Amino acid sequence: MTFDQLRALCAVVEKGGFHAAAESLYRSQSAISMAVKNLEQELGLSLFNRKGYRPVLTPEGHVLYGKARSILSRSDDMSSIASHFARGEEPEISIALSAIAPVEQVLDVIKQISQSAPATRMSLQVENMGGTLERLQEKTVDFAIAEQFVPVDYVEQVRLTSTQMIPVISPDFPLATRYPAITLSDLEAYVQVVVRDTSRNQPKRSAGVLEGAPQWLVNDFDMKKRMILSGAGWGRMPHHRVAEELADGRLLALSGKGLDAVKIDMYLFRRMGEPMGPVGERLWQLLQQCQYQ
């Protein structure tokens, strides 16, 4: 069984006959007939009923035609992937994304890249605090989108946008009856929900943490928001992650001395001096061109 035989079978079915199949494949009609006949002999069954004006698939032919189409489709996919790699396109590109970064625009760019370079696998991992840049420095990712706590050596960076970190509570929070006249000192006796730094080899970092207050540590902002919504604690959240809840009253934004929103700049990073393939370069440019909200 050969790909040539399978293509001949599919062409006869899809074009409605041996003559039309031959024209579509730029082959002689006798060559198409011979390919199908050899396939039938190898399989030991008839694929077509040839008694009428046009060849009609037998029941067995229907089943095997479907299998042939599937095999040819996978073959075409493999050829396409090989062609991408032959042009120097990378097998995989990975990004570490800070959990406070605006994710929707990044996903839009990844979608564009996936459509234009389907052979390149995209890997996206979300990290907290210093863990994002640590993944870049460990060379486990190609790009990082993160806040910058301290200067980082041997990286190229471009500012993308900023994120507002807003302290919020639920109407079910014990102090909510005093809203909006809640002060930072009022919160010292109540649980602050804090996202854990995912750094593995560097000192753990924290930002906006009220020293001395009881803390609950969580792994991500989704769990943090759920806990705050339940009234179990308070905490700072990226504005874009709680905009809907603030608008409909499920969350309340705190303000005042020590409780104002904190603006955090977000940067796109890559290691300096490392060659990058065409897909990576396009991703680098597209991420900078986004209209971040």
C-alpha cells in the first residue's frame, strides 16, 4: 500500500471518476486505474462497483476511503511541519508570564503565532513574583513578561504596560460595615491573603504585605480572589482581574493612606545575545505592538 494508491482512491471518489481523478492528479487515466487496481489486489477486496456509468464505492470501500483520507491528512501535516522546520522555524517557544500581567492580549498574540506557524508549539507558564524572571535566567523559557523588582543582568527588556494593584474586600468581610472609612491599621488584626512567590533559588519576595498581620498564602490569584470574595480576608488584586466584581459590587476597593492603588510596570524580557528564530522574533515584535488594557 502506497500514498500514491491512496491519493488515487481519494481522487476517484472526490472527482467522480477515473478520468477526472487523472486530470486532478496530472496523471494518465490508465495510471490511476492501475493504482486503484493494485490497491484492491493488495487488500483482497473490491473498493468500487464499476457496473454503472460512474464508479461507486462498495461498503468496504466507504470505510477504507475514510481511512485513506485520514492517513493522507496526517501525511500532509507531517510534510507541513517538516517544511516549517526546514525554514528554520523553532519547534517550541516558551513564555513565563507574571500572574499580575494582562493575559488576554498575550493570548491573542499566541493565537496569531499559532495560526501562522502551526508547527511551532507554544508553551505558557504562569509564575508569581520573582519566579517569572527566574525561569528566564534558568533558560527554561525564551521570554518573560514580568514586573522588575531589581535590575537583571544580561537581558533585553521593553516596557509593555502597567498594572494597578488595588486592595479589595468583600461586602461579607468583617470590617465591611465601616466601609469606606477603613484604615490600614484597622486591617492589622484581619487575614491578608497573599500569593506565594514561585522563586525556587532566590529569596522570596513580597509586595504590599502588611507586616504583622495574619496571612494566608495561596498559589495563584484565582484562589486569592475566591477567598477575598468569601469574606475570609482582604488583599491586593490586579485591577483587570477584579474589574467586573468592583463594577457589580461583589468587591469593594479600599483607599487611604497606605491603601492607595500601586502601579506596577510590566516588561517583556529575553536573554541578551542569544540567536532567535523567525517565530520568536515575530512574537517579540507582536508582544510589543499590543494595545494592553
